[in-house]
Amino acid sequence: MSNTQELQILNHLKKHKYITSWEAIQEYRITRLSARIYQLREKGHNIITNHITENGKTFAEYNLINTALLKEKD
């Protein structure tokens, strides 16, 4: 099950560049996004976490960093 969820999250990140827990719940019914992000990081994907505060609420937004683009800039 996790493997499919990881793939869904990875594909979303590749297409949209970021995802939040709310998006993961609404679009994929994934309630443990941070666990899937951890697994993707363990597999070598460069994903950063931004903490965003809106209306007094703080949530995480996960962003996929394209390492190929970073290497081109060096």
C-alpha cells in the first residue's frame, strides 16, 4: 500500500512541485503524508519542508527539489 502512495505523492510532486497534507487527503485519501515523504527521502528524493502560517494555523508544504537543475547551475 505504501508503495502506491509513495508513487502517487512522487508523481504529484513532479507535476505540481509541492503538496500539503490537505491536498494529499483530498486527492489521494492519504492521511500520513509525512510518513510517505520520509520514505521518499530515504529513497534519495530531495524534498524540503516549508512551514506556512495562514489564519493563525501552521502547516507543512513539501517541495520537490530537482537536483538535475541544481547541478546545471553549478
